[in-house]
Amino acid sequence: MNHLGTPMRPVRLGNMAAAADHRADGTTILRSVETLGAYPRAIVDALEAWAIKTPDTVLIADREGEGWRKLTFAQVFERIQPLGQALLDAGLSPERPLMIISGNEIEHFLLGMAAIWVGIPYAPISPAYSLVSTDYGKLKHIAGLLTPGMVYASDGARFAPAIEATFASDIPLIVRSNPPPSGRPVRLFDDLLKTMVTPAVAAAHDAITADTVAKVLFTSGSTGLPKGVITTNRMMACNQQMIRTALAFLEDEPPVLLDWMPWNHVAGGSHNTGIAIYNGGSFYIDDGQPTPARIGRTLENLRHVQPTFFTNVPKAYEFLVAAFDDHPEARRNLFARLKLLQYAGAGLSQHVFDGLDHAARAETGERILIITGYGSTETAPFAFTTTWPVEAAGHIGLPAAGMTVKLVPNGDKTELRLKGPNVTPGYWRDAEKTAEAFDEEGFYKIGDAVRYADPDDLSKGLVFDGRVTEDFKLSTGTWVNFSAVRASVIGACAPLIRDVVLTGLDHNFIGAMIIPDLDACARLAGLPPGSEAQAIVDHPAVREKFAGNLAALAEKSTGSSNHVARALLMAAAPDIDKGEITDKGSINQRAVRTHRADLVAALHSDAPGPDIFILNRKGA
């Protein structure tokens, strides 16, 4: 039976529908026609409800040696009471929030829930700002903006250099282990659990409202300087109801998730953990990552967990597909109980999509629905989704229940703006950026462009059409659709490419600075792990493969607006301290072009060197 005849595994989904109102000024208002059901005041109220209803269900688990540490709903609820008291005793408040600088673990989860419970904002910060950065510039900027009243780091010794360089000596530090040898006040996390609970905890909890700030999530933005996105209780709670309305199966049985996504980002820390909390499910922290060095841990964790909902970035799916044949138990467990697969953040390459489909059919005799969605930190993040199979990159579906969106003509693009109870009220202590982020009708200007999947059929949803500001003009006056060209280069060079920076503003052709996947390139070249980056990109097999793929892409181009005429391979990785890359791996195009002006000049030189691929268009 071919895959088109293979049945789809049944999964109950909500109806996604929208109505359009076309205005005389050319704008269009799209409104979800689905009713957004009632939702609690805060996500922790849902946690309490499940602690009463199903106290013995595992809520959170992380790896410990060969096994797992696990806490049930009742155990989590019990622990957040003394932790909440400890935060109040330390004088934390909206003016002096909690700052967490280490990654995903049970202690991080408990502190975050305790802070929300007593109305104290907390800010989970990328560990890379402490462990990868060398100047701690972003960490210092965030600390200055937040003015934290307490800092948590799992391993005090590991984070000691960043802590000593960033925080005043009188700011209390909480660690799980290894208190750093310093004069600052330090307590062990386990000591906080022994705090005597007073009526102050209940009083603080009773005082929180839907508009109380739950957390502050930092996003780097186009300039590379982190902005603090205010996330309220309402945003988190209503967003989970929006998700459940679309993914109705979450209500049928408690979901099980295995997830690595960092909690300093909204996808991992709000969307994914929230699905478990809101629906009485279990969240297993995956200590693997979609990198050659860490994907093995994910495969190992899949030997222990059978998820019912699995969401990830496209690169992780690429690694999994490549590993399935050698790890049959991981493949079997991934698909055994799975209701659907979700991806976001980038397009899913066709060979990866086909690999997932093949693996699902081989294991189960069924196809597994693959959907995608769309949102941002400012939308909590769920704003759009498909509830139908997606086989082409870019489809984002229709707006979530409770949302209204505005489509605004912007040059040759259609700009997307959003409004709903899940949208942030603004940026932490930054009135100027807050004012800039909203239009005169209160719609959040997300900065992205969209188009209709089918101009004659709204039910087919919308398609992502790049950033409004990323398109650029060549010196000839020709506009370049950044998103489309970037996607074409990545598609042509997969799986040997991580990303690409496009050049050509005020030049007469498009150039491409390719960020290669050095591990994949080394395997192609037969080079040992750990080989020097320059040796990898200079290897004849690597250059020949890129040259062939890029030449084939050039032959398909129809004009200067989509013809990548020259390309080079970047041996030096993007630098987080220069703002060229975020901790989650996304590229700041402008920063790379600015800091690597010599490479841009080499691409567009009148006398290009031997490292430059010259790519001619067919018939040109």
C-alpha cells in the first residue's frame, strides 16, 4: 500500500474557521469564529485542580543517572507552598523578581510555579548568556533591566564566573549544588523546601489576578539587545485554552511529553510545559538536544517514554530520521502512542517529512498527522495553527479561538498584526518599545508578512511570507523576497547546511554566506570528528557537493530576484557575543553582515577569489 492509501491515525481536533471583513482602506480583519471557552485565572490554578483530581499522576520528571526523578501533581503542589514562602521572606516582588540563569530541571520548574503562585514575576534566562558568552554583556543588560531580588543557578561553581561578573554581592543566590566560594549569601535549594509556611502564602496567592505578571521572557530582537516580554497569568492560561480548542484530543486523556526545548523560550517554558499542567499530563525533560553530540541522549530517553504529543524544531526531526534505523526502540516508542507531530521555527525539508512519514507507517501501519503553527513570545506563543495535514513549508493555518488579526498592505507584501487575550501588554520597563509595538487600534505589529494559501478559499489558511523588513532591493531596483530565497538555498543544500545569510542590498546580484553543518560536511568528506572547520569547508568533496547543488538551484532561477549568483562557505561560526546568533540558534542577518563586512565585500568583488562559488543562471 502506498502512503497515500495508508490511513491516518485518528486524532480529535477542533474546528478552525475564520471570517474576513475587507475594509475600504485595503486592510482585512480576520476573526476566529470559534468560541474560546472559560479558562482559570492562572496556570497554577489548573495545577492545583489536577493536584486534587489526580494527585498521583506524574507531572514533571528529569533524568538522574540511569533513571528519572519524578514528582506527581500533589508533590509539586506541596513543594511550591514553602518555596513561595521563601520567596516572600526574601522580599521578592514585582520590583525585585526572581531570576533563573540555569536550564531545565525540576528545581527550575518548582521555583517558577512557586513564584507565579505568590504573584512574584520570574525570568528564566538563557544559560548560554552565562556559559557561552565571554563578556556576559547580555546577562548584565538583563540584570540591570530586571533588578532581581534573588538568583537561582543549579550548579553554583559552574555559573560562578558569570555570577561574580554580573550580580552585586548582596543579591541572594540559590543553588542546587556546589555553592561558589564567595562572600555573597548562598542557600541550597533543599533548604528552601524546609521553610515554615505562614498565612502570607495563601494571602499572596489570593491577591493575584489574571493581569498579574507571571514571567518575563527575553527575546533578542533585531538589534541583538534582549527585550523583556511581559507574560501575564491571563496570557498563559487563555493560551492553553486556545491550544486545547484546536488540539481537542488533549482533553481526552492526559498528554505525555518528552521535550528538550529551553524554558527561557516561550515554546518550551510556556507552550509545552503548559500543555502538561493544563491538561493533567506528564512532562519528561529531555536532556538531549538536536546536535550530533546530544541527539543520542534523546534517543536514549525515547527508550523510557512514549509521548502522545511531540513537538520539535525541524533540525531535531532531521537527526531522528537519520538515527531511526540504528535505534529501533526509540522509533517504536516515539510512534507507539503518538497523536500528532508538530514543528515550528523553520520549514521541514521534504526528505525529513518523507522520513517521518515512512517511519510512522513502518511502525504503526498508519500515518501520523504532522501540523505546524505560528506565534511569538509576545503571543504566549500560540496564535495560529493548522488542524489538517501540512506537507509544504510555511503554512501557518488560521487564527486561534479568541484572536483577531489585521492584514495590512505593505509594499508588495501583506503585513500581519494580532490582537487577543494572549497578546503581551508590552515590554518590561520599556515604554518606548511598547508604544512602537502596537498600532493605533491596539494590534501587535509582529513584523511578519503572510499571504493566503488559496486566495479563493480562506479555509486553507495563511502562509508565512517572510519578515516585512527582511526583503531588500538590488541596485537595479529589483526586490528580493528574503524568505523565499533563503528557503530555496536551505532546501538545495540540506542536510549540509544550518542556515544562510543573504547579501545584495545595493548590489546588482544576490550573494549567499552559507553557514554549513560542519558535522554533516565532515561525514561527507570522511573526516574524523573534531576536524578543523576550515579543513572541512575546504575539502574537495564538500566544495564539489555544494557547487553542484547551488548550480542546480541557479539553473532553476527565473531572474535576478531569485538568482543566487555567488556563494561562500563560512568556516567561523556566528558569534553570540556579537549578536550574530541567538542562544536557540537563529541568525541575526544584519549583525552577521555588519560584523563580516569583509566576506560581503568578497562576495561582491569585481575580482572574486577562488573560495567564491560563481553560479550562472540558465540562459543568462
